[in-house]
Amino acid sequence: MYYIRKFSKPSCVSKIKSLVDARRLDADFLGQDMRTSCNTLSVWKSATLEAGDLNNAICAALLASNALETTSFIIFNSEDLFKANITVDDGERGATGYIGRESLHANITGLNIGKVLKLIDIYRSTCLDAARTPVVKKGEFKRFVLEAEKAGSLNVDALQEHLRNSINRLLNE
């Protein structure tokens, strides 16, 4: 299993790649890109690295976000989490505007500072592989939205308000 997490900015990948020691990571990164709720971190899952599976998870994450913009992701595997004694719970359905993909959501659970440091190390080693840090340009995001809407897979009402407003403008162009 693979897990996908959205970064707040495409520049996050270079920050993580250049990191030598997880303890030296800027605290702002934790607040922006590893914000937890009840010691859990929200992720989206893909059974494989095949384009179809990955695209479904990435699109579910995009339609769970709050803005129609260029976005970067990190894709890490369950083996790395298991080795670091980090657990994942896939019992909570995700809030996404991508109909039928809510079950692709999962939570990394039981996080504490030690596990967060291990997760940052996983991020760092994963970021060295460009294939595991895809970037979705704003134009690609728009194209996906239009394709999802045409296929009847877009639930505009489930979107966060800012994204909903942007997508409504796009659909009305």
C-alpha cells in the first residue's frame, strides 16, 4: 500500500531533500505540512504505483483541498511506516469532492514527537525519488475537474468553500 500526502507548497520537496537532520526542520513545516488532529495525520491511499490507482488517490486529495492551484505530493509506502512502528487506520472516510473515492482516505495514528521525527526521515528518503513527489500543475487540476464533472464524479457540494467557489467559476466559464 502507498500513502499520498499533499504539500502546502511545491518548494517543500526541496526543503525536505536538503534536510540532514529531522530535528533541524523548521517548525512552520510541521504546522503547514504535518498538521495533526488528535495525533493523526490525514493521507490518501493507493494500492499500487500504477497510474490509475495513484491518480485516483491524488485526485481525491486535490478535491479535499482548499484551493485550485499547483500542488505537490509525497508518496510513501506502508513498509516504511511499519518499520518505523507507525500505524495507519483506514476506518474514516475522507471528505472529498471526488464521488466514490472517500474510502481512499486513511489516518496515520498515534503520533508523538518520536514518530513524527521518524516520519520526517521517511519523507526525506522518499523525496530523493522524483517519481514519489509528483507535481500537479494548476492546468492539470482544472482539466481533471472538468473530466470529473463530465463523468458525473464531481460533488461540488462536498468541496471546501474556497475550492468550491473556484470550481464553480471554472465550470461556468
